Amino acid sequence: MTALRLSLGGFAAGLVVMVASLEIGGGAPEPSPAGIPDPGLLVGWALPAAGFATQVAAVAVAGFLLAAVFLLPTTKDVVEGLSVSAVSLASRWAAAWSAAGLLLFVLTVSDVFARPLTDLSFTLVTSLAFETSLGRALLVQALAAAVIAGTCRWTISVRPLAIVLGVALAALLPVSLT
């Protein structure tokens, strides 16, 4: 339970630093002038928060898999001891990464089309998903994270987990390259 509290405390501290940085740096969301479409302040603040959550979860997945595969001691071709716990944590963080990635996609749709979340339509969502590289990249990353979560849940062999680590690191590329 203390690890969960520590993780949540670190995440909260990161959010506070993000908000302070946006406020001090002049990047904080502001209402648009009259007549200009605006997704709203909720989307304006939730978008960087979801991006932060996505990045934190991705780093946690890569870190736990790296620890399980390469850093923690293993005597067989199967992870054991603390490595099993690291793989389990990687699976949970990958599920969080996938959920945060999907949230980031929806918030990006709202931001790109300057519509509040309540005004999003299937056409807008599919338009961003299939007609832009950013939309495809966000969805590919979320799907990869979901696959990683499932694979980590059912695999304890070192070699497949090393491949999953490679997939996790490769899943960071699409969004970075858009």
C-alpha cells in the first residue's frame, strides 16, 4: 500500500509542477475571444494532464520490464522472485498507459476540432483517427499498450518479455514522430 501512496504522491507532485510550469510559462489554457471556437477549460487542462499520465505510465512500463528482464537476478528462462512482481506492475501500468492514451486521443479530438467533449461526434473521432498521422499515432500507442498489458499478464518467460520491452519502447515512437 505504501508503494501505491508513493506513486500517487509522485504523480500528484508532477501534476503540480506541470500546472505551475504552464502558469508561469504562459501556456495555461485561457478562454478564447468571443466568436472563436473553443473546446473549453476542461479540455485545456485535461489535455496536458492526460499527456503527462501517458508519459509517466510509459516510463513505468519500460522501467519495470527493464528491471524484470535485465536487472533483477534470474537463474532460469523464466522470471522469478521480484521479477514476477515487476512484470505484474508493468502489466498494470500498461493498462493505465492504454487508458490514458485513449483519453488523450479523445481530448485531442476535442482540441483539434475546438469542440467541447459533449459536442464530439463519431464523424469527428473517425476523421482524426483515420485522416491524420497524430490520430493514428495516438491510437497505435494505446493499442500497443493494451497488447503489452495482456502479454505481461500471461507471460513470464524472459525472451518474450524482452520482446515486449522492445515493443514498449517502439510504442513511444509514433507519437514522438508526429
